[in-house]
Amino acid sequence: MRLFDSHTHLNDPAFEGEIEETIKRAKEAGVEKMVVVGYDIPSSKMAVELAKKYKDVIYASVALHPHDSDKFTQEIYDDLKKLAAEPEVVAIGETGLDYYRDYSPREDQRKVFREHLKLARETDLPVIIHTRKAFADLFSILEEEMPPRKGVFHCFSGGEEEARRAVGLGFYVSFSGSLTFSKKLQRVATILPANRILIETDAPYLAPVPMRGRRNEPAFLVHTARFLAELLNCNPENIGEITYANAEELFLRF
Ligand code: NI
């Protein structure tokens, strides 16, 4: 089985000193490619460095996480733009709105989300969207500032209506390990067209059943893939191929 982890954080301190073995385990589990996603300047830089070191296995995405929107400056924008010019960078993100945690004032979050969409337009890259409890504002900003290469709703947390709207706007929907324990997400997965679905670990967070509670890692993507295959009544190899091709289409076709 061949898999593409569309969203992982090997740049997280949880993997310090263990990146080499983690990638080896991922390959053994069939995970041939992954996008390492930045959430501030140091983690975005590290994503690019990893992508340069593990060419054709790791790709990078760069951004300031919505949680830290109150720390955004023009200097950060310029640094992200410089990083985004590296050939290994395939997306802008994770960016979006998080009204569940509310770690930054909502007004700052909306402003900084717009800045990231502007960056995606200027660099002609897709966006990786993080959103929780903020779909109404998120969709209205997205429609106003639409990046031409669209993007993906990562670790999707909405219902059927939000999923349909995301797909209607030309976006992909990515399922994390939460799919294995959320009935709501399982319903969403069954109504989406197969050519719009991605899968991800969001490691080190959100390990799928039967690894729940452990530190997640890209190798565990296989559990989410198998679960999705069973849910959609097809074989795991097919799900691997379809989601791999979708991720390639979004991130690697330039
Ligand atoms: Ni993430």
C-alpha cells in the first residue's frame, strides 16, 4: 500500500533526535511522501530544511498558526514569503481561524488569515486551512480572498454541510485519526466524492484507533487508511492510491 501523509509535524519538539527512525518506520508502513507543516517561523524553516534533506519524501508548508495571530508582523510576512520561494515549499499553512481555543483575539485571527491568503495568491500556492468552530467567518473571508490554487481543510472538524461547501469551492477535505473515533466525521466521509479526500496524521497529535493516546507518527496513517477503506467498502490499496493521487494533484502538480 502506498500512502501520502498530507499533514504532519516532524518539526515538532516531540520528534527531536528521532526524525531519521520516524521516517524509516513511515516508509516501512508505505508512507512514501508527507507534507511537514510549519506553525511559526522556526518550525517553517525546519520544515524547509527537512524537505531539502529528505528530497521527494518530505515537502514543506510555511505559516504562522492562527493561535499566534497576535504575534504577526510585516517582518514575519516577509520571512514567510522568502521561505515560500524555496522549491520544496508546496503550500501556505497552517492558517485559518480557531474560535474553539481563542488563543488570539478573533479580529487578529481574521486579519492574519487574510494575510496568508494574500501570500498564497502572491506565491501561487495552495493553502492548508486549520479551522475550529469558525466556519461561517472562514468561508466568507475565503470567498473574498480566494487563492487560485485553492487548498485543503486539514483535520476536518465540520459536518456534512461544511464539507459540501468546501468541496463546492474547489477544496479538498483531509481526515486525521479523528475519523476512527468520530461518527460525525464518518458520515462526512461517506458523502464526499473520492477525488476530494486526503488523509493525514497531524502527528504528534490525534493518533488513530488503535494507537489512541500515544504520540502519533506518520507510520500510523495506515490505520486511518484501513478504517476509511472499510467505511467506504473498498480495499485499502485503492484508498491508498486515491488519496495519494489527490495529494499529488494538490501539492505536486505545478
Ligand atoms: Ni497541524
